[in-house]
Amino acid sequence: MGIVVNLDVVMAQRKISSRDLARAIGITEANLSLLKRGKVKGVRFETLAAICRHLQCQPGDILAFSED
């Protein structure tokens, strides 16, 4: 599988909606949805930093590697 995106889990723990997070970091809800589902080929470090800053987490809380 490769990289697993756990963004939805972190958002649920922080009780933040996709709409609020997308608005706070300056991306569309559609792009955030694609990222949450792991349907993107990459993510800009700037976007990842904005997500981590807003959710007060580390990139490793959002992204994980899986051999499956």
C-alpha cells in the first residue's frame, strides 16, 4: 500500500470539520477530501506544515508507512 493517510483520525480527535480545516489552511474541501482518502500523488510541505500547525500535531501523526 505504501503511505497511509490518517488525517481523518487526527481531525476526529481534534473535533475539527473538513470545512473548517480547509478554510484555515487555504485549500478547497475537495482537495482536502482527496488528501484524506490518500488519492493524491503528493502533498506540498507547505500544506503539510499548515495542517500540522492548525491541528497541533506532527507529520507522523498524519502519515504512516505500511508494507501491506
